[in-house]
Amino acid sequence: DAGVIQSPRHEVTEMGQEVTLRCKPISGHNSLFWYRQTMMRGLELLIYFNNNVPIDDSGMPEDRFSAKMPNASFSTLKIQPSEPRDSAVYFCASSSGPWGGYTFGSGTRLTVV
Amino acid sequence: AQTVTQSQPEMSVQEAETVTLSCTYDTSESDYYLFWYKQPPSRQMILVIRQEAYKQQNATENRFSVNFQKAAKSFSLKISDSQLGDAAMYFCAYGVYLNLNNAGNMLTFGGGTRLMVKP
């Protein structure tokens, strides 16, 4: 298995632009999580899906952030419009069952200038 | 709400020596799971070891072992025979079972401990 695949690995964009981050979870994992990591706030859970359905999006910072999971093999996190304070590493993780931890993707480092 | 606390922002250890990273958590649950993740400079999050709360025996994975004290809500990680490749951020995480169609754990992470290994 190729693991959790995230793209792009790095993204540099100008303030105000739309940014879309992508994630392909491990096949058979039915839970998917989006995290944001910054020096100041550490790892923050943004949203998670179970069987493609958003369960809790209380961690999404504001309406500029949205996430979708149209099928079991793909999820997106969109920021529109982006702001410099959105600069962070965004991780996607998937999970297979109640006793398992997460398998993380390699993360996307987003820089908004 | 569950919280996970790692009180040591940074630790250092001499190569080949042993180091212990501390972690405490707060929960009212009786059934849960605990994890240690390693994040090297490559930023990849790697699962190091996990412990199920109902198991009294401490988990061990090669040079990595834990000291799980359920009553004290403590979950420390011991790294024996430290190697240069162990240098990384280490995150402690607490997980509860999501009773939703066999969903995975919801993990709460501590703030991390940066481990430096001196040659």
C-alpha cells in the first residue's frame, strides 16, 4: 500500500487566491482527518469524516475553509480566499478501526504571501 | 474535553544512553488508547508505539517502551540505546473509540517534545 497520499507537497500562493489541498486515504480506511500544524498552535484537528460523511468540523477556523470527501478514496481541503495566517503544514490522516492510530500523509506545506 | 500534556518542550540525550519523555492526559473515559508519534525533520508523522488502556502490560517495540500508569494518567516513552536517527519531535496522543460504524479513533495530541541526540 502506498500509504496516505497528499498533494501538493509544497504550495506557495498569494493572499486572496484559492488553495486546494488533496488527500487520498489508504484503501479500506473509513475515517479521514485533516490537521493543521503550526509552531504556535501545534497540531489542530480541522475536520474529520467517517464513511465520507463530515462528522465534526468544529475545528475549521472560519468560513474560508471547506472540506469535501466525494468518495472513499479522495478528499479536498479548500481555502478561499487564502490569508498569510493560513500558512502552515496541513496533514491528512486516515484510520482503519477503533484500535488503530492514524496513518498520516506527508503533509502539504502552505505558504501564503 | 480530553487534554494531553507534554511538559518537556525539549530534551537531549547522549548517543547510546536512555531517555524518558513524559506525557500526562486528562480523561473520564475508562477505555481508550494512547500513542507516541515521531516527527523527524522530514515532517512525516510515524507511529512509534501504542497502548490500550485495558492492558496492564506496558507496550514495547524494540528500543522503545512505555510506562503506563492508568491511575496517574501518565504515559511516558523510554528510548533505550539512543541513536542519532531518534532525533525528532515526539507527540503523545490520546484516542477514544468513535462508536460510529466502526470508525477510527479521534486523537488528541500533546504539544510535543523535541528530542536532540548528541553524538
